[in-house]
Amino acid sequence: QKEVEQDPGPLSVPEGAIVSLNCTYSNSAFQYFMWYRQYSRKGPELLMYTYSSGNKEDGRFTAQVDKSSKYISLFIRDSQPSDSATYLCAVASGTYKYIFGTGTRLKVLA
Amino acid sequence: NAGVTQTPKFRVLKTGQSMTLLCAQDMNHEYMYWYRQDPGMGLRLIHYSVGEGTTAKGEVPDGYNVSRLKKQNFLLGLESAAPSQTSVYFCASSYRGVGTEAFFGQGTRLTVV
């Protein structure tokens, strides 16, 4: 079993839709939860960062962590064509190791 | 402020050839990482460093070596390239460990024929 599971998509939505991206993880020891956005042929860039459970909001983006279900989500409101990218979830514990999901490809249609 | 810079951006190698990928960061970060990204596999950690002069193995270290002689640079070496090492390689750095943001370079696309 992979430590982090993520649906690879692709996910296509119309402009303005609410997008829900999800990951599940297997180890309850993970404490740090992140979402990275990766545009085609570019490096990942941090979008959202959460420590422990709860919600975090930043503009049109909301990250949720449910540690009891080992489930993390990223919601994008009023999605834009510029949001078209691959979204990677990542979890971490300890001091150095980030574990990444395989990424979900999102396409927002104008 | 350049952030994390990787050199080269593209490379084609023949099986058995060697090469070195260079990663440079200008953010005074302690931690540096080398990942490879393959379709359906996500980002997998090859080697990492928690400070100048230190290196450690990650998830998929076989066939690679690294050095961190200067704090700002992290080198990834392939001694004898194999087709299985065809991948996109990303370098990342962070101020400390996982409690701080990891910044990624733009990637190096390596093809081994």
C-alpha cells in the first residue's frame, strides 16, 4: 500500500466551478500536510501548508485535513483556466522526509 | 533572487555515460533534496542533505551519488547511466526540515538511450 494515494485524473471542469481534490494517507504519524501546484514542465510550488487537523483558507483555496479519516482535501472556488495544472498532495513527519502523492491533473475549461 | 537553479535543463546520455547535475540555491537553506519524477510514480526522494558536508540516502538512491561541499550547492552524479534513469529530476531546498516550505527548481529532463 502506498503511503499517500491520489487520484491521477485528469479532471476537467468548466470555468467558475468548485474543484475538490483529495488524498488519503496510511500513517497516522504524519503531522504536516501540503498541497503543491505544478504547471507543465515546471517545478512544484507550494500552494497550501497545514499542520495537524483543520481547515486553512487562502483566497480561493481551502485546505482541509481530517486526521481521523486520514484524508486531506483541497478546494478551489471560482476555478479559472490559469488553475489548470497538476496538484500534488504531500505529507510529512519527522524532520526531513516529504512524501508526495502522484498528482491530479486539473483542466479548467474557459 | 533566483531561488533554486538547476543545471542543465535537458540532457541526453548514452547508456554507460556519466554526468553531474548541479543544484544551486541562494536562500541560505540548510536542507537540500534530489527527487525524480516519473509518470504514475510521483516525486521520489533520491538523496538529501541536512547541511554542508552531509548527505543521506532517500527512497531510491541506487545508481546515484551526491555531494554537498558548499552550503548553496548540491550535486547529483550518475556514474554509469542506465535507461531506467530516464526521468525528470528536481532539486529542492528548505530552511529546515518538513516544518518549513520546500522550494523546487525547474527540473532537469534526462533521457538515457
